[in-house]
Amino acid sequence: MTIIARVVRLRSRSHFLVTRRGAADHRTAIGKPRSRMGKRRLGLLMACVATVYLVIGARLVQYGLAVPAPTGAIGSIASAASRPDIVDRNGSLLATDINMVSLYAEPRRIIDPDEVVERLVAVIPDLDWADTHRKLRSKSAFRWLKRQLTPRQQADILAQGIPGIGFRPEKRRFYPGGATASHILGHVDVDNRGLAGMERYIDRQGLADLRAAGMTNDVPLEPVRLSIDLRVQSIVHDVIEKAMVAYRAEAAGAVVLDVASGEVLAMASVPDYDPNEPARTSPDGSVDKEYEKGWFNRMSNATFEMGSTFKSFTLAMGLDAGKIRLDSVVDASRPISIGGFRIKDFHGRNRPLTVTEVFRYSSNIATVKIADMVGIDAHQEFLTRLGLLSRMETELPEVATPTQPRVWKKINSATISYGHGMATTPLQTAVAAAALLNGGKLVRPTFLAQRPDRVTAQANQVLRPETSADMRYLFNFNGINGSGRNAQVPGFHVGGKTGTADKVVNGKYATDLNFNAFLGGFPMHNPRYIVLSIIDAPRGDEAGRRLAAHTAAPMVKEIVSRAAPLLGVQPFFGTDEPWLLVDY
């Protein structure tokens, strides 16, 4: 048994050894592939980690090199947006963008706000210390400190190397002519957005939408060509500035209008302002309210009772309706009483007058009788047809709506016939007067240069050509023999009508203040331009004369004498009169 048992134990042991050796050999056989697989997995993991770190590093570098975008109310697009140049009809520059820089801060990077403010104020003396200090102590990522620095200020700040302070390129609007055409051009805000005038009109035509889409940054835009002639504009501005001082008036203005196209060649109103500096502060640091009054454009955004210039429309109404002819006689012997009001003539002749004399002597009595011949409803319809009772349509945003009686009665029609009881804008009056001289066509006023074919399509026939011919005769006759003599320029045949109205103050007529106007056209042998001047509350010339014939008419004379040659108007020194009946 012992031998048998020993044999069994030996066999079992050898089997165990064989089994252990086989297992070891098996592990050796499969160990090599598993090791290679692990290495591959480890390499793949390391590559992924390296790729992630590379991507993160690249983005950090990119963010570090990029200029931080504003996160406040002012967006990065708005601060760098471009505007198109504005030029006059001859291509002379009226408004353009210039490149500027603005100062910003990253408050999170500012270590010592006090020191930074001190160093900045040394370069920018008008910097608000308290406001700047508050911004630098904030926790925001971006704050504007000063918009539109000079190159010298930028260089001085750069030289100090202040951490957390940077510059951002911007655009600033520049108007080479200063105040010369301020009420036409308007102005922009610090972010180059149009706030008034044609600047605001341009934004309304789609520029604001392009800005919002980021499509105006450093993109050259087609210049906007206006109808005005900068040479004539400068003359008009100069004349009204001098007139306001010479006649000691509150305000003055004038417009030159092409009677065929409706193009405004020049328009100015004073007091005015410099669009390069639309807002100004007083020495004490407060807003200069007197300066801001210059924003008000009296030519298109203010309404006035235009006085006797309105007699032009009343006579045209009577002629067009066939109620009167040039040789008709109207009795102006006695004053008229209507509804408790007594209407009389200022320079009464106390006798019957021909229509030509009615215009020459500016008879209130005869004008009222002509309006009565036509009737109240027809009177209102005629002024509506000429666009004098509704808001004028043009590109300029600043346009006032005329005022008129809520219900027209006989007394209203009577006073309106000679320019009292309703108010309209001077520009609107000039536009309606153009129809009196151009053959009876009402043309929409425009501040954009026009093509001849477009002008023809926009004209509406509102008067018979024969009526226009009669009105040209009356304008010319008054320019030679009547109150228009002081506007006459030899060779250029200026015709027109004066208007002296009592100024309305707090709803009542002031007996010692006038609103004066002269409505003129030239050359009367073939009218091309309307010139309307206004002078508000003049104290009088050197001799104390403050009527329109001695204030508003001389303004037109100077404008025509200086501007007519520039506009290519050829002087005519003929003495025959058949040319007054030009056939349109």
C-alpha cells in the first residue's frame, strides 16, 4: 500500500507541476498583446489631453490679443460706425467722418484708482474726477472714461503706461462750414447717430438698420448730394447774421428756392449753432440754454402770421376763380366792419383801386372784398391746394404744422386774406409762392439734388398758366413802383411783396413789435428763384424804421445781388414789358 500510495502522490505532484507550468506559459502567451493594447490606450488618452490643452491655450491667446468689447450701453458696433459724406450740389464737402480714439478702462485690472485718476486728469484737465473715480472702482469689465481724445492726449496717456487703460478707434462727425448750414445738416450724437436735420433723415433711410447689423464699419458709403449751393448758403447766412444785428432783431432767416424743381438752394435761420459742438456748457459747468436756443429752425419748424405777403395768394385766388382781372376795380373807400371788428388800410387811398393798385398799396379793405367774392369754402380749398394749411412734406424732419381756425367764419376768411388769423412756415410760404411764378405748378420742396425728369413728374398744376402770368406782372410792378423797390437789383428784375405783421406775444398782438417778411422772385422776365426773407421783432434801422420795406426787402436785395451771378442768372437791361407774359 505504501508503494501504491507513494506512486499516487508522485503522480499528483507531477500533475500539479505540469498544471502550474502550463498556466505560466499561458500567461506568458497572452501578456504581450495586453501590454501593447494598454500602451495604445494610454497614448490615445495623452493625445486627447494634449489636444484639449492646445485648444484652450490657443483661445486664451486669442482672447488676450483681442480688444475687449464694451459691455455697457454703448455697443462695439455703434462706436465705430461710419456715416456717408454729405456734399452740396457742386460736390463741396459739408460733413464727413474723421478718425478719433476714445479712452476706456477695465476696472478689474485697476490697482490704485486714485493714482490713475490723478495721472489722467493731468493730461485731460476737464475730466470729471469724481465720476472717473467711481467708474474705476466698479467691478465691471469695461467703462468709457473719455470719448474722442486728441492725438496729443492719446500720446501723453500712452507714455504713462497705465495698466487697465486702453483706447478704442471711433468716428467723429466734422462739419467744415461750422454754423453756415447747421439747420439743414443737423448734427449727430457722440456715437455718430443722426439727431437732427439731414443727418437724422439719412439714419431714417436705412443707415440706422445698417449700423445695427454691423454693416457700416469702415465701409465707404456713397456721398449724399444735397440741393444747396454752399456759395449761396454762405451768402444767405452772412446776410441774415448782419441783418439781425443791424435791425436789432430777435431772429432772422431767409431761403432761396428753385421755382421749377423745388430744390432749396440755401436756407438759414439765426440764432443758430455749430454742429461740431451742438451742446455747450456755461462757465459754471451747467448747460448753456441760450446756446441751445440756436437749435430752433425758424424757417421750417416755426409758424408765423405772414402778414401782407399773403395778399399775393388772395389776389391769385380771385384771378384764378375769374372773380377779378388786372383791370378790375375794387372799392376801398371806407373801412369794413365784420363781427365787431373794424378793418382799415394802413396806407389808405380812400378810393376805388384797380387790382394792380390793390397789390401796390397793400389794401386790406380791397383784399377782404376779393376774398368775400370767392367765398369762405373756396378760400379754404384754395389755400389747401397750395399746401399752406397742411404739414409740408420734405426730407427735413423739423417741419411745423400750420395753424388755422377750427371753424372758418367770415371774419376768419377776412383776416386770413391779408395774412392774419392763421400761421404757416416761411419755407412753406416760399413753396406756395413758387407756383404763382412758375406757371401754376406746385412742386414738393426738396433738400436733395434732383434730376430734371423727376421734377416734372412731381409737379401738380394748381393754377391756370394765365393766373401765373398775371401774378408775375403784379410782382414785377410792385418791385418797380411799390414796396418792393428796396429789393430791386438792376438787371435782375426782382419783384415781390412786403409783409409787416403785428407780432403775436402770449396770444395777443403787440403794438410795438413786428414780424416782417419779403416774398420775392427773380428774374421776373423768366422767374427762376424765389427768395423769402424774415426779420423777427426788429427795433429798426439807423433811422428807426422797422417796417418790412426797410428791413426784410434790403436783405433780399443783398442776397440777389451777390448770389445771382453765382447761379448763372444773366442780367437783362431791356425796357419792354411783353417778356412778363412768358408762356409756360
